[in-house]
Amino acid sequence: MGGFVARAAIVHPHLRKSAVETVLTLSSPHQSPPLALQPSLGQYYARVNHEWRKGYEVQTSSSGHHLSDPLLSHVVVVSISGGYHDYQVRSNLQSLDGIVPPTHGFMISSTSMKNVWLSMEHQVILWCNQLVVQVSHTLLSLIDQGTGQPISDVRKRLAIFTKMLHSGIPPNFNWLKQPQLPHIPIVDGEAESGSQAHRLYSCPNNIHWSDDALERDLYIETPTVTVLAMDGRRRWLDIEKLGSNGKNHFVFVTNLSPCSGVRLHLWPEKGTSVSTLPINKWVLEVTSKMVQIPSGPAPRQVEPGTQTEQAPPSAVFWLHPEDMRGFRYLTISVAPRLAVSGRPPPATSMGVGQFFKPEDGETALSSGSLIRSMFSLQEMILNEDHPLALNLSFSVSLGLMPVTLSVKTTGCGIRKSEFTADETGEMEIDRLCKLRCFPPVALAWDVTSGLHIFPNLFSETILVDSSPALWTSSQGSEKTNVILLIDPHCSYKTSIGVNVTAAAKRFSLLYFPQITGFAIAVVFFALMRQARQWELDLPIPSLITAVESNLWMPLPFLCLALLPILFALVVSCLISLPLPPAISFISVSTICYLCANGVVAVLISASQLLFYVSASLHVFIKKRSQTREHNFSSLFTAFLSSKVVRIMRFNPLFDMTLVSLTLVCFAHPALGLLLLVISHAVCCHNSLSSFLMASFHSHTQTKELIESGNRRQSGSEQFIPQYDGEINSHVPQKESSSSNLDSVKSYGDTQLEIFNHRHGLLVLHLLAMLMFVPSLIAWIQRMGIGQSLPWFLDSVLCIGVLLHGVCDSKPEFNFFFFPFPGIQRWEINLSFGYLLGGYFSYICGLALAPYRTFYPMAAIGFISCAFRIIEKRSREKGEMYHHRRKHSHKH
């Protein structure tokens, strides 16, 4: 365990070493593929699981004949997950469903492991003392005590693992629905002697109670039975009488140790001892069916023999009606205090059992009620003599929406009139109720992560490690069941409310890869909107406007947000993948898409605000410094005349591309993308500065014309700002005042369109660069230890992203052309390419593989580069395939 794969492969001692190495070397983190091929830890696990799956496949010939047993037929695999605190490797990644057959292994969470019951982070899973001790005892149990050699039989080893690691609670949490005892043959009301059930749940032979050790029997007349001390008595419960009126289920909780402290038997008829019954009417002992659960801290004692509160339960026992079929009585035998050997008896003893009707304790919490609980708590009042086991069914997984469950004792059969009405009386009642009522226990079960137990529950956030509403989620993963074991002698006030902070953290943790892929899709859709406006000869809208327009109802939102989700469901049906719960999948995916729009909108607004502030400051300083330009003109002219600056000013885009390609291929892809983002930022700043300067000149000229009242000032020299790296580069033109004013406005609009276009590219490539940041940090940490060239595929994809930023840097590069013989021109618009890129990124987000969004970015970049080359050659031959707008401007 540890590293990437937390699995223990228990191998047959005579298995070939090569077979073991074939499996174990697959989990080495040093063999991970490049970032483009290893988009997430989930994809890496998919590759590892594929190799495990092949190890258990039966080798057959082409004709279907059996050739040999699977390579790993003698290997037992136990996959241990760390629970909801394991943020590195989620429980769904460690599942063995469809990988290892149930006859050769199972998956278990540390939260449901016997004697562990804890959630832990993945990197420290082997440092948990409880888990190490339990696993060590399990491995020692695999040794045959007779021969001193490891047990070779797979079924025996699997049975040992199940017995030592599983808590005993049914793995599918079906206590309320299915019987748990094996079928007991019943003939004429008599149990068949020597059946498996007689041996399966009996206590060990070395633990023997003498009938003389028990005091006078007690006959219980009420559905609820209570044990307050180790009194050495046997309590008789009439199943037919107490289990009438639908109360045919029995549950018993106690802190007494099974076998040594308490024993339970099913009797076909009443008797004083087993020896008094006919030989064919055996008494069935079911003590070992009792399940150990974690208990809270022991109650404090001021002095020996005193207690301040009731002890928490440490075991639970459950009987289904089918388990009691053919039996008339159930007995609970409590050992006398002196009968406990090996360790001191518990300071306080407790045991509460009850015949109850499960329907009376069922409560279904819909998604609507959970949403309302964010603002106001959902409260339930439990009066005395309520069911001991309450079944709370949450329609939304508690892995997605953790709830805070509070249980407050309001009474315990004590009349308040016996105490004063002041605060002292309330405190006295609370103290007495703590002494009488055992602390509540919650048992939560999730289809992915299994069992989670919360002892001493008075106010606790119930959280499970599940991954609901994903494309790979199975049916039932959207729900969580919680059984609340609560003392029927007391009345309670329970409140349930969604923990908003915990829910936000869980949502971010579970769906961050999905939101990341959706964010790339949102930017692609916004670029599609901008490109489409250019193709329709309309002004290019701002990026925030394009994002907003894609959220309009009904057509844009339905086509861009819901259509890919429906496509994913159709694909699941066509290729026989497990179909996720449709309603929760569509709802959560839509929420993730809206969150991605919000994240992109914040990023756009923040960057746009930064650009406007910097451009305004630049224009303000430039205007103030125009009066002192003459003093620095000679120095500035000498600087611009230098050879290096002239080369860089001649083709700065080429220089940036050359340096970026070098960094991508020989250093790290993130560095090349960072240089591309900086280039976009400089262009955005220059364009916005030119726009603001043009707006300033337009405003000044308009004001002068209004004041003079003369719209024709022939012969006057006007200045139109033509930005070419410096705001003060003005080209004088002698025109009429009205035509000059229109030229200034046209130039300003052009610069604004350039800003909107490059701003979209900046946001897209910034998100692409951020996905490489973790890899860049690891690369920096390895500096000086040993470096290697970037993965070839990563470099190729980043080169495509660079070509996208370079070849589509101008708005007029908005058409692809496919010239065919006999056809004058066949166009594929760039907006269509952005639409396909957005859909592909959306699907990558649903598949939790956001790094695959590099593929459409790179594809558009390579295609743009190819068509720029085709266009250049066509222009040299005199064939013009370039599309011009009706109001084309000079850029």
C-alpha cells in the first residue's frame, strides 16, 4: 500500500516470481506517462486496473476452449482506502468491481475496518497504529499453525481476510431488508441438529458458562428490554407476543463483550437449560452474530462504583423476521461480574434491546428538504418509546452534501414538576438523562466507500467518501442511508442541516477536474461567439459579453450546456457502460457548468479591470509627458536605432515564437506558454491604450467642433493616432474635420476589437498554462538533481497551442479554406472549429480528464498554421482566398 496503489496482493507461496513482478511493477509512479496521456490520477488507475483485470482473465483459444488458469488465479487482493480524509486517492479509484472477481479479493475502507474505524490521509495510511496492528494480525493468521507454512487455499485465505478485517456489518447495509442468518432447516417446528448455523454463530468452546452461575430468570413483558448491570440473569423474550403488530425486527446494543459478557440464544420452546430439551430441538446460539462497533470514551467516575453518564455501546445485534422463523423465544444471558475472565469488567454496563417495526423509524429526506436545511434546520421530535433504530434515507449523497446531525435529550421519563423551573432544575434533568440514556450512534453507508460509524453522536457532521453524479458513477451512488441507534427510554429533539462550508469543500474536491474542463469549454464557446460575430460582419463583442450571451435561454444554453450531457448518456448506452443516475448526473453537471462560467467570468473581469487600469495609467502618463518629449527625443532615437531593437521591432511575434518553442522543447512547456500569455497581455495593453488614446482625441475634436461651430476647417493639420508600439506615433493627415473624426472613431473601434480578440486568446492560453503549474513546480524542485527533456507528446501539443496563439492572433484570420478542383472555394469557419473544441472539452470535463483539452487547442493551432501557409502561397500565385469584411480596417 501507499504510493499510487494502496493494494495488498497476497500471493500463493509457489507462484512464479515473474507473475508477481508483472503485477506489482504496474503501480510504480516512475513509469507514469506524459501529462497529455496521463490526464489525471483516475486515468492512471484505469491503466493499472486494466492490467490487473487481464491477470484474472481465463486464457482461451480462438475456438473458445479453456487453455490455462488466469495468471493471478492464486492471488488474493485486498484494496484498502483511507476514507473521506484521503484526498489523494478517492475510494472509487480503489474499487475492485469488475477488476478482481469476488472470489479473489475485496475492497474495504479504513472507516469500516474492524478495530480501526478511522479515516486517514493516503500518505500516512501505513503509519496508523490501529491499521498496522490489524493488518499484521491478519497476515499472521495466514500461517497454518500445524505446518508453520502459509495457507495456500485461496478460499481459506479470503475467509481469513474477511473475518479479520470486516466489521461483520453486512457490506450492502441490508439489515432492514434481508435476513442475516443462514437458512436453518425446520421440520415440524424443530431445527435440524448439526446444521451450519449451530456452529457458525456459537461462542468458542473454551468459553463455557455453567447454568448454575445464572440467577433467577427474568421474563420481559414489554417490547423493550434493558440491562443496567452484570447481574448474572437470563432474560426471556416471547417472539410471538412481543413481535406482534408488525414489530417483527429485533435490535440489541450493549457495551458487554460477546460470549464473555453476554450471550444470546433462540429457543424453539421454553426450558431451563439446553439439556432439558429433546435432542432434536436444539437451541440456536447467535452470540457471534453480534457486531463490534467503535465506542466513545468511557464515562468518568468520581470514585469507584459511581458513574456520571451511561456507557456508549460497543456492539450491535440485529435479527430479521426470517432469522427468528421457527423459534418461539429469544434469551439474553448476562454474565455475573465475577464470570468475566482475562480483563476487568466494564466500569458501567448497559444493554438495550427492542422489538420494533422498521417503518416507524423510516424518514426520507428529499433533495428539496436538504436544500431548505441550508437556511433553516429540519427538526424531528422523538418521544419516549420510539424505535431504537431510525433509518434516515438521504436522496442526495452525504459525500456531496454533508449534514450536521444534532441530537439533544429533552426527557427521560422524569417529570419536570419534581424539580425547580430555573436553570438548576434543567441541568439536573440533563444530568439524570445522561445517566440513564446511552449516547447515540450513527452508522452511515455509501455504495462506494462502505460503512462509516460516528459514536457518541450529539452534534456531528456526517460525511462519507463517495463520488456521486459522475459519468462513471453507478446506480445508487446518489443516495446515503444512515441508521441512528438511539435510546428508546428518552425523548430527543434532532435537527438536520446541510453544512454549507463542508459541502462547498466537498463539491470543490469532487468536481474540480470537471469544472476545469468545463472552464476551457466556456472559453471555447466564447471564442466561437466572437468569431461568429466577425464572420457576420459585426463588431467583435467583449469576452464577458460572449460568455453571457452563451447563457441565454433557451437555445444557447440548451445547445451548449445540456446537449453534451445527453450525448454522454447516449454513449454510455451504446458502448454498454454503467449508466449513471440520470437526474443527479444532469443536475450536478449543469451546476458544474454554471460554476465554470462563474470562474471564467471572474477571471475575465479581473484581467479586464487590470488592463483598463494599466492602460488608463499609461495614457495619463503619456499625455503628461508629451510636453517633455523633446528633451528625450535624441536619446530615444538612439535607442531605437540600435540593431537589436530594430530586429525586435521588425517582427516581435517571430521572436516570441522562436523563444517559446525553445522553452517548450528543451526546458518546460509551462515556460513557453507563459511567454505566449505575456505576449497576449502586451498586445491587449497596447490595443486598449490605443483605444483610450483614440477616444481621448475623438472627444477633444468633438468638443472643439462644438465650441467653434464650424465643421469645416480646411487647411488645418489634424493628427490621427496610429499605434505602432508607441502611443505618440501620430500620422498627420490633411482631411476635412468630419472625415477625420470618423477615421479616429474607426481606428478606436478597430483597436477595441483587437483587444477583445486577444483577450479571449489570453484567457484560453492562461488556463492551459495553469494546468502545467503542478508539473512546473515539480520540475523546479528537481533542478540540480537531474533533468530530462520534456515528453515529446507534451511538447508537440504545446507547440500546437503556440501556433494557435500566433496564427490566429489577428481577427481577420477567421476562415479556413479547402480549395478543391472544380470548386471555387469551400469554407469551414473558425467558429465551427471553436464549437467542436468546446464540445470536446466539455466531454473531457465529464470524463474527469481536463488535460485532454490540449488536443483541440493544438489541433486548431496546427490547422490554422497549415491554412496560413496555403493562404500565403495562394496570394503569391495571385489567388486571393482571404475573406475581407465590408468595413475592413487597417490594423
